[in-house]
Amino acid sequence: MRPDERVLRDTFREQLARLRSLRVDLRTLGPRATEEHAARLAEAFVEPDRSFAFRQALEGKGEAVDFETWLRQDRLSPREMHGCLEWLAAGAERVVCVRFDRRAGFPAVALVVRTLHESWVCSWPGVYVHFEAGRALAVTVHYELFQCDLRVGMGSPYR
């Protein structure tokens, strides 16, 4: 049985409203910007032979996307909660990251990292991407964290 998409969308809006009430600086991106950021995510963080399938998964309606299974396995490792936000934006001048919800078809959200708290990030399944830093932080439905760091290792077999 699939969950009601209206309920999922209402819950998503409630989550955003709650974060705004906590003074998180965020902006919901429109369909075009969401699609452009999804393309960047697929190009940089997903293996090329899986990129098209990943984009299709993101375009579904309310289907669950387990980002840790899609992110480049050669750059993926488990992560502890403590320091995850510092890690995400380390070495980057911009403090804005983009978050994709675990449910496909939802808009991406631009977030100012310094206005977030680690416990909020770690309890909201999805993926947080800091393109400038070359890092992504995936949060699973079981609140496990996985880091994908494109700067790890020597070069890339894909890019």
C-alpha cells in the first residue's frame, strides 16, 4: 500500500514551516531549479552508468529514494553525527547546501548551513549536497549517515 501523496506533501510543508520557526534560513526551489540541481547531483555524485536511472528515480511521485545506494560507492563511507555540518561545508566559501527529500518528486530546498543544527539534519532523511565543497551527506530512514566526498582519493575513474 502506497502512502497518500497529499499527506506526504502536507508533512513536508509542516517540516519546512517548523524549520522556519526555528530560524533556519531556507528556500524551496521551483521545478526548474530542482531539476537543474538534480542533474548536477547525478553528474557529480552518481556513477555515469547509473546516472539516467537515478534521474528517473528522482522524478517519481512520492516513491522512496535511498540516496546512499545511488551515491558513488568509491567515495562513500559511514559518518558519525557529531561534526557532520562542519564536514559538509568544509573548504567552501558558500554556506548554502541543497537538500533533496527522500520522497521523489518533492522540491529541493536550499539551506544556509550555519542556521541548521546537526540533530535536525540527522533526523530528516534525504541527501544534503554542497556542490562547491564536493560533498554530500545522505541520511537514511533509519537515521544512519553516509558521506560522499569527491575529494577523497586520487582522481576519479569517472570524471
